[in-house]
Amino acid sequence: MTTEHGTILEALKIAIDMEKDGKEYYLQASHASCNEVGRTLFKSLALEEDAHNQKIVEIYNVIQKQEGWPAAIFQPDRGRALRELFTETCEATGVNVKRAAAELDAINTAIHKEKKSYDFYFRQGQNAIYDTERAFYEAIAGEEREHELILLHYLEYLSDPVDWFTRVEHHSLDGG
């Protein structure tokens, strides 16, 4: 095994561990959440982390058998489905959402985890040897960034639901 091959496999092992850790964290946060928005969002994020993990394991297994990066086909939706689900759940819940300090702590921890994942995948993309490797890492970094942005929206929603709805729905206050 070449050093290059070993370096690629080691990075993928780190990614697998990060995604597993993320999934477990989101499942715990989902169970502990005090409102439907949090339960739904955290559960959905756990599913996304699991999907990332499955793809990374698939790539890892191919690379273990051969040198070089496989033609990784990873077509993320850039967070579209997660944003839609989040917005729908917020609309169904409305402005009378339950908020607890533990929930805010969970969101802040999740934001930190997503930033850390984004930074890791971004660096891996910059250091990639193969074009398909670079494309994969850039795509997954984009997904992690979307997770962070959605968590920031959730934090804003919990902090001031009325203001959040005003901004999201783009209400005009011109009186016309």
C-alpha cells in the first residue's frame, strides 16, 4: 500500500467516525428535545449523517481493494429537503414553541460539530489527489455547511419565533 493510499484511507476512517458520532449525537438530541421542531430536525440530521457515512464506507471499501479513488457518484440535494422539512415543521408549530436551555446548548454543540466537519471536508478537498475525490469532499462539505445554516435558523427560530416568521415569510410592513 502506498503512503498516498494509506493517507486517503486514514482520512476516510476519520470521516466515518465523525459521521457516526454526528448521527449518535443527533439521535440523542432528538430524544431530548422539548419540541416537535427539534425532534424532527435532529432526527433528520441523524439520517443525513447516516447517509454520508454509508457513502464514505462504500468509498472506503472500494479504495481498500484498489489504489485510487472510485468514480464516486454523490448527488446531494444541497439541503433542500431538510430546509423544506424544517420550514414546514416550524409553520406547523407556530410561534408558541417550547424552548429550554438544554435545547439551546444542543443546538450550539451541533453547530460546532457541523463547523468542524465542514472544515475537515474542505481541507480534504483542497488536498485531494483525484478529481472525483475533490468533488466528493466539496459536495459533502457543502452538505455540512447547509446543516450548520439550518441549525442557525433553528436557533433564531427558538430565540424569537415571531421575528423568524417575519423574515422567512418576507412580510412587508409598508402598509400597502
